[in-house]
Amino acid sequence: MPLGTARLKFHSIIYAAQVYNASRSFSATVHRPDFHFDTHHFVQRLEREGLNRAQAEGIMSAMAEVIDESVRNMTSNMVTKADQEKHHYTQQLQLMEKNDLAMIKAENDRLMNDVEKLKQRLREEIMRTQAGVRLDLNLEKGRMREESSGQELKIKEVDTRIEQEIAGLRTAIQASKATTLQYLVGFVTGCSALLMAYMRFRA
């Protein structure tokens, strides 16, 4: 590149560097930024283009600070890898929590459904048991009524037989009384006849 073109090209850069350095000279402390490029090589290249050492170093310092500030501004707005991983893990944890909550809710719903089914089955079983007990009680009551009726019939039959026996005994007693009375009458009559005959015989 011709020397005149190089000087013309970097004239504006030199001016900007001088203005930038002048504005930075009011600072009480001088910030030494971390360089993000090969400053020595950059200064040598500027010197090969026709600039002196002071101009080359001024341009290098200005550009280094501009680049450093730009990088710091960019990095301050950028999310670090750790932050990205943290955000990623946070999202994963949130997703896992949502999945766990969904699974827990589904399991809870399933358990509640099973409990309702068990309650329904228990109610049906209780109703069947109650119906069976009622049927057994009704059958037992019917059987007891039948047995009671049979016992009453047997009692009536026994009462009838007893009454018949009593009636027969009464008849037999009456007949025995009549026979005994007839016997006594005959006996008394015979004794009276014998007594009268004896008295006549004595007279």
C-alpha cells in the first residue's frame, strides 16, 4: 500500500485516538484493559504503514479500550454458560415437577376412583347381606309360626284326648256308681230279708 494512502487512511484513526485519549486523561486512575488481540503485532503493522511509535501505540491503546469496552458491554448483556445451564436445569426441574404433579394427580384420581368402586361394592354387599338376613328372618318367622301352629294343633289334640279320657272316666265312674248302688241295694235288701226271716223264726 502507498505511504500516502496509509497516512490518509489512519489520519482519522489518529485523530479519534487523540480525542479519546484526551477525554480519558481526566480520569484519576488509568484503566488497563485486558487486550483481546496481539497489540505488539498491531503496533508493528502501524509502524510499517508509516506511523511513528507514539502514534501507533496511541491508536493501539484507543482501539484496545474501545474493543474492551465493547466486549464488556456485550458480555454484560449476554447470558453466561452457567446461567444457561442453570436455566436449563431449572426448566428441567420445573418440567419434572409438573410431570410428578401430573402423575401424583393421576394416581390420586385413580385411587379415589378405586375407593369409590370399593364403596359401591361394599354398599351392594351390605344391601345383599341385609336382604339375605331379612329373608332368613322371614323364613325363620314362617317356620316358627308353622311350628307354633303345629304345637297348638298338638296341644288341641292332647286337650281333646284328655277331655275324651275324662269323659270316659266320668262315664265309667257313673256306671261304677250305678253298679255299686245296685249291689248295695241288693245287699241291703238281702240282709233285710234275712233279718226279717230270723226275727220271724225267733218269734
